[in-house]
Amino acid sequence: MLARFGMPHVRARKVRVTINDKLHGFYTLLEAPDQDYVFNRNFPDFDPKRYALYKIKSFALDCGAYTPQEIAAAEARLDETATPPYAFERGDHKPEVEELGIFQLDACIAGYNQNLWKRDYSDTILAYLRHGSNCADMLLETGLIEKDLGTKDFEKAMHDFIQYDFSDEQTCNEDCANSNLPERVDVENFLKAFAFYAVTMNSDSPLVNFNNYYLAQTGAEANGGKGGWKIVPYDFNLAEVLYCHDQVCNDRLVHWSIARPTCMSFETNGVAGPLLADPTFHAQYLEYVREFTETIYGNASFVEELEELAAAQDSYVRADYWSFFGSQYDFELTPESGSWDTGLENFPLLPTMKARTADVRAQLAAIENGSFPRGPFVGSLGDNEPWEPCADWRMEEANRTACPESCRYDGCHMEGWTVPSYCDEGTGKCYHGDYDEKCRPVMDNDTYVGMDEGSFCRNSAGIPTKAMECPPVGAVSSSTGASSAVTEKATQLALSAVFVGVLAMFA
């Protein structure tokens, strides 16, 4: 899709992997973006004497957004001699994930996440302090933003880009008017990338959780010589997996508004917001949405190619135990648009593509004839509410969740907390949670001596977190954010999956 859209891309082949004649799986073999010939193909007009490709790694995403407790824990380690090497750096010092076998995959992932958060994330904060709390210095010197290809000509440009437009400290104000990002990037490339992510509903991306991309400079000046950073999209293994609000968004995924493709307001997204909050750029982005949908995503001959591929690889999928022997693959072989929502929290590609294509076409028609109900710059009834997750374009009123304002109200949503806010759709209650080292030895849902009333501990993703129910709308929050006690054990247990999901998204 990216290749046909004129965007940077990597090519893929399907392969069977055998070791000593034993089948070990059916895989997608991808090119690596950080190879010279791939860069050359993606940017045939690049200047070989002046270019760069930087990888944006996961722990770069929230630099500076650390809680006081996390900072205090890192300050206590400033004089330790065991670091560096830091846990987030590659090397033999990293602990191996215990080998448990395919039938304990969840336990393997939990072990990985525990190492990731207990060690890697903590060492990231330590490195941040040792670099004078300067995100640009820390991220570049530790390799959390790393130049994988190219010359040294863009080191200062990348440093400035992080310092003034990328780090968590550079958040958007109203309409993102304080951001210089549009002057520093290749606007056409960014808007086409957003169109691709929006139509395909890939939320594990810069459009929602800021993940999975490279930044490239080709030597060719863009935007009158002021910028030129280009997105190189990468890593689509979690496409159509919700990193927004899965309890609300899963059953209306294909109706996600193309006018507001971010999880919540544009101001909450420092990568997409500075462009999409501008009416001119927003209109340009919508034209790319139309182009991508009609010429590629919804193109009949292209979809037919995918159907033929699905049929051709059927027997290999059935033999692959990592796909659980193709237990869900029948959805791909009978790709009717009505079967996109399987009820199993997985979205088969072909049915979802067909349902999304029909829905995007309906959205574009409504925008064209002036009947699009709600959305930035195109809503006949106004904009979406800032707190509204994965806005459903069909709704004339804000998409209500079971919780007031989707738990984004003052006193509940705590910016910088480990779990800033979360709505338990089953109970209609709002919760939030923050890092608390005292919770590390405490079992999930239990408390420690002296803990604030109404609080309980969560450790499921390896991050010791003090969780609590939010105060009601309009109530004055205490310094800890604690309010009424969570008295029902069943409610606490129901939150287990919630906190695991919210914390795991940062991995």
C-alpha cells in the first residue's frame, strides 16, 4: 500500500522457517529500513553526501514526562557505578526472557514487560537526570534516537527538532499554535502518512501512540529550506489493534472519523496535532485520504490480489502453530465486509478493509455535501469533544462512554501519572494510578501499611502502581488523587486487564 501511495516502504516475502527439518513457523520476511539500497529506492533523489535516517525508539516517546516519584527513585541512583551500560542498551548485560514455550506465551510477554519497565524504563529516567534533564542530549547520546544511516550534517537539526518540537515538554496549546513542527517537516510526506494510518486504522503509530517510525533527511530542502524531516513508516504487526480506548472503540472501529483520526483532541498529539489542527493542512490531508482510499485501499484489483494471496497461503497458515493452526483464518477466506467485527477482539484484514472502505467513502461524501455531523473544520454541528475517544463520525452528539467525559475531567485525569485516567466500562467508574515503589512487594489489589484510604496496588506490568478511584466530576482532588474507597473486590479484579493493557501499550 505504501509503495503504491508513493511513500517510503519496505518489501516483504512469505517464508516457512525450518530448523533440522522441523517447521518453526510461517513468517513475513521484511527488508530492514536501515539499508542503503532501501533508502536509495525510497528516496531516489537523495543527496548521498548529505542525508540521514534516525530510528525513534519506544522510550524516547515520553522523555520528560516523568512523575516526581520516578524522578526521586532515579535521583537515589545517581552515584551508582553499575550503569552505564543502561538496561535499555543492547548487550550481554540484559537479562534473557525465560523460555516457557508457546503455551505460556502470556507469561513470556509478562516477563518481557517486567524487565522493560523495571529496568529499561528506570534506567531511561536515570540517564535523563545524568544528562541535565535535557531530552535532546540524553536521547541522542544514549541512542534512544539513533542515526542508523547517513552523514553527520543533520545532528544539530535533529537536536533542535527534539529540543523544540518532539519531547514531551513541548506539548500543544490550543490549536497547537505554539508548535514549529510544520516548518521542520516535509508536510506532504507527514500528511500522506497520517492518511495511510487513518484509513488503515493503525493506532500503533505516530497518529495515536507515537510509535513505529523512522525520520529521514534526504538533503533536499523542503518548506522553503526550513525543514525536511520525513516519516518512514515501519512495523505493522499490531495494525488494527486499539491503543486508544479498546472497550469503547473495538465495536465501532470502522466508523472512526477521518476528520479526527487521533485518539482524542489534536492537542494531545504533538506529532499529528500541529498539522491537522491547521485548516489548510487538514483539507490537504483529507484529499490524501480520498486518494489513498480510491486508488489503493479500496481498489478492486488490489483487493482481488490480496484475496488470491490469502487463498494461496491457506495451507501454510493452517500448519503454523503460532497462528493456532489458522483458527481465525476462515474470516480471510470469506471476506465479507459484515464480518469485520468477529467479537474476538481481532480484526481480519480483508473484511475490515472492505467495511472501512465503504465507511470512508460515506464520510467523504458527507463532507462533500455538508452533512458530516461533527468534526474539526467539517462538522455541520461543530467539533468533537476534546475527551472523546476514537470519534464515531455518525454521531450527532459526543460519543458517550460509561464514564463522565471519558474520565478526562479535572481531578481525575492526571497528566504525567503512570495511568493518567481510565474508564472501566463495566462499572462506569473512573480510575487513575501513579508509580509507587512501596507497591513493588505488594500483591495486586492489596495495600501496604499507611497507604491512602481507597488506594490499592497494581504490579501486573512490572510497574509498581498505586491505583485509586477518581473523585466525582466537580470534586476537589486531594494531592494523591484518592477519593472514595474501592470496596468491591470484583471491581479491583476487573481492573487487572485494564492496567495490564494500558501499561503494556508503552512497550
